[in-house]
Amino acid sequence: MPERVLLDNDVVLKVACYALADETVAATTIDDIPPAMLGVGRFVVRGRLARAPNIADRARATAAFELMLSGMSLIEPDDAEMAAAADLEAEANRRDLELDGGESQLLAMLANRACKLLITGDKRAIAAMAIVAFGIAGSRIACLEQLMAHIVTGIGAAATRSRVCAEAQVDRAITACFGCSTAAALRDEDVLEGLASYAAHIDRSAPGVLLPGTDLRNVRA
């Protein structure tokens, strides 16, 4: 079954911390095909869930991650994709850019398979993609803020905010967008504006790489 949406470890980790497993799988299932992550990523995420000092409720996050795994595909790069990933990493290193092995493998798979979108939480990797992999990445990358905006559109800011603010140390940008330092609840449009602002900042550092807008449904066209 061809993959449509690829998720990196950072995105999977953070949405698990926010207990947004069902919402993320629903948002990233296209043509009835669930999202996919690297098979080795499940061990990486489990390790980070066990050790990261900024997670308030490890048991909840771990349960959400295991639930998410049950609704996703686990994939591995083939030899050609591994070779392409190594070339991308080498070029990034030559230019003193940060593109790790997981991101480069996902990029190679994005190029080689019938994938529509890669969602990554690595902002430095997105900037590197604009330079070393624009032909692959152009308008086919989404950041965590875009995913969260899509979820807010579906279930509302209030329902999302309670989960984000319960794990306020997981991602400072997301925490700021949901106003976790204030008692007053934010309107949906305020949260969406904040998320769009962060996405726009990323877009300025990597012009043309991000999927336009903050609605993942744009990828279906």
C-alpha cells in the first residue's frame, strides 16, 4: 500500500504527549491510507518518552503513542532510498546545514514513493531542505504548527488547549500559541492566528517548502 503522509519522530512524540493520537491519525489519513513513520522511530520515541525530563505525564503520553502506532504504518527505506538519503546528508554537511538521518530518509521516501506530504517538527531540517532538497520538498512539507492548526479546526481550541497546557514544557512555540500562561481561554481564531504566524516564520526561512496555508486538506488537491 503506497504511503501518503509521512511523520517524523518529533511530531509523533509531541502529539502523543498532547494525547492527540486519534486526531493526528485522522488528520493525516488520505485516500483511506493511514500515516507512516520510520520503523526504527518507534524505539526512538519510546526511549524519549521514558527519559525526557519535560514530559509531565509519561504514562498518558506512552499510552497515546502506542494507540497511535496501532493506526499507523511502519516503513523502512530500500537500498536506493538509503543511498539517496546519504547523498542528501552529505550535501547538507558540506553546506554546514542540519539534516539528520531520519529526515533525509523520509525525504528520499517522499521523492521515491507516491507520498504527498512529510510533516516534521525539525525547523532546522526544513531550512536545510530549502537548500539541498527543494526539488523534493517544495510545497510537500508541513510543520507541527500546521498540523496543530488542522486539529484545532476540527475539535476546537478549547479541547486542544487543555491537552497542550497539560504538557506546557513539550514545545514552547505551541504552548505560546495556546496561551498556556494565561487563565483566560483563547478564541479559535486567536490560536489559529498564532499558529499561522509561527508557520509563516518558518516559511520565511525556507521559502516555498511548506504546504501553503495551515490546512492539511490542501494536500488532497
